[in-house]
Amino acid sequence: MSDITIIPFAEGEARLDWIGLTEALAAGHALPKAEIADTFLYRDPDTLLSRSAWIDGMGLAVKSATVFPGNPDAGKPMVNGSVSLFSDMDGTLEALVDFHLVTKWKTAGDSLLGALRLADPDSRNILIVGAGTVGRSLCEAFGAGFPNAQQTLWNRTKSKAEALAATLDGVSVADDLEAAVRAADIIVSATMATQPVIRGEWLRPGQHLNLIGAYRPDMRETDDTALQRARIFVDSYDTTVDHIGEIKIPIAEGAITRDDLVADFYALDSFARTGADDITLFKNGGGAHLDLMTSRYILDRWNSPA
């Protein structure tokens, strides 16, 4: 075990930067396409979810998460886990990386990469919808990617948005979601909604809509009108089209077609605006290949001279 690097959250995060991660994600998608697979074990009410990825030229990763709903009653975290990172050369275990560190940086970094390619680089007003753990990460990531932009938070329970904003510099809280969407240049949504909360009729030319929250087949954060008005991009066809309601439902109902999806990250050169009036929409679907790319970036930064 002495040759295996163990990277905890705080010490690992201190070496990372958001722009560097987006560059690493872009480079990872220039390699051969990842092979991915998931396994799911269940013992009511507890869960073990493992997501695996192999990228030729980068290596292998297995991200395992345990979800034990009874833990909080005993003062323990509900979700625990780790990422095992293996060598592409000989399959040896190189590192164990904190689960929460990989998840935080993968999720927000994925969306930031989409926004950096699709949003107006002169965007001045960013709206973050959702004030949970991911909302905090998005404030950090988009603050790094668009340092001249003002950030605004909206949450269904306003007090949660106010509590988060109080811990962040220069972040305000919106009262009305529709007005906040109309005023924003970039809208980033990370909610647990199963029905659309962001309406396409609120959007105006030039905006970028970035969707993170929906991850199940029954979940959506925006409506058909938004999809029909926008040029649609996803991080991965494999993890979104047949798996997430945001894309799966409108295709099944005929509101859009598969051909309306312009590109995923394996065609990053296609991630571009065609004009100032474009409404661009990016759907973050996640996936084990992104965990692998993020973990490799974290290990590379860990091994770099301070």
C-alpha cells in the first residue's frame, strides 16, 4: 500500500483550479472514446453504486459510492465512497481519491467547459438556480470561468439561497425566477425538479442555458419550448439520450429529434456559437469517463511541484 497515493478532500482541492480542469477534460475527449459500465447493488434501504471507465492512453477508474440513509441519525454522512485509479500500462492501483472531491470537481467542471465553449465570453450576469451543494460548486466554478460576471442565486426556499449567498463574496439573491432568468446572460440550473422550472418563453436571444440537475428518466428542469428555441449540446450522447428525462422525454414525445442534438464533447470543435442571437443549451449528464478524467487531473496536480 505504500506505493499507492491517497488523496483526501482538502489537501487535494488546494492544488486544483477550474480552468485547468476544463483543459484536462477537453484533452481527455481527444483520446479514444471511453468504455463505461455501471453496477448497482441494493440492500433495503442501502445502496452500492459503482461506475467504471477505461480510456486507452489514460487508464482506468472505478468510482464507488455507498448510500446509507440511516447514517445521518448516527451523525455519519449518508454518502461515502472513493475513486480507485489504475495505470493504463499495467493495471496497477495508482491512487485512491476522495469520492466527494472527484464528484464536486467533475460535476461543476463539466458544466463550466460547456459554458466556456457556448456562452457569450462577455457575459455579465450569471443566474445559479438551486442552492444546494452543487449550487455552491457552480458559484465557485463559474466565478473562475467568468470572473467579470455578477452572480445571482435563486432557490425555491429563499432562505437557503440567502444562507449560501452569505458565505460567498458578491453573490445576490433573486426573488422572482422569471425576472432573474430574463435578466441573465447565463442560466445554470441544479435542482431536483421532475417538472420544468425554467420556461422557454422566458429566454431571449444570446443566452446560454446550462442544465445539471436532472439525472433520472423522469426528471426535467426545462420545457419543450426551451429545447425547440435552442441549439442543444450534451456532454455525452451515451449518458443523456436514453437515460435522462431532459432529453429522453421530448425525443420520445416528438418535441425534438435526435438530430436536434448538435454535438457532445467528443466533437468539441462543434461547440461554438453561430451568431450573437443564438440560444445555446447544454445538458450535463455526467458519467464514469468524466470521473476518470477528473481523477487523473487531480493525481497529476498532486504529483506536480508546488
